[in-house]
Amino acid sequence: MLVILGVGGAWGSRLVALEPLQPYFVAAALTFFCFAFYRLYRSQEACAPDEACALPAVRRRQRVIFWIVSAFAATLMSFPLYAPLFY
């Protein structure tokens, strides 16, 4: 995202100031993932027969995308744990 916005390495190095806030960002992300899990698996909302949520294929696709994004986010959030292996 930062590359898309045109942030270069010199300015990106100043983002170290956000490092102390990392646990809060991770907690917020996990909260949102828990909410998404609840909405996908626990919440059975009423759907009209002609709406997209009534189609099982749509719900299945949403669940697959959720797990792909969750795995990618877990990899990124745990990066500080295995980053020293690359140094």
C-alpha cells in the first residue's frame, strides 16, 4: 500500500515510530477477523430468496476468501517472530 502511495525507503524508515503500537494494530486486526468469522459461520441472517446471500456458492466463496486472507495476515503478523532467521 505504501508503494502505491509513492512512499520511498527514506520516508518509510520513519515508520519505526509506529512500532510501539504494533500490539494494538494486531489486536484490532484479530478483533475484526473474529467479527468476520462470526458473521460467516455463526450469524444466520434472514435473506430474501433473490438476494446474493441466499446462494450457497456465494457464502462458500466468502469463506474461502476469508481463510486465504486470514492465513496471509497471520503470516504477516507473525513475521517479527521468524524475521531473525533471515538476518
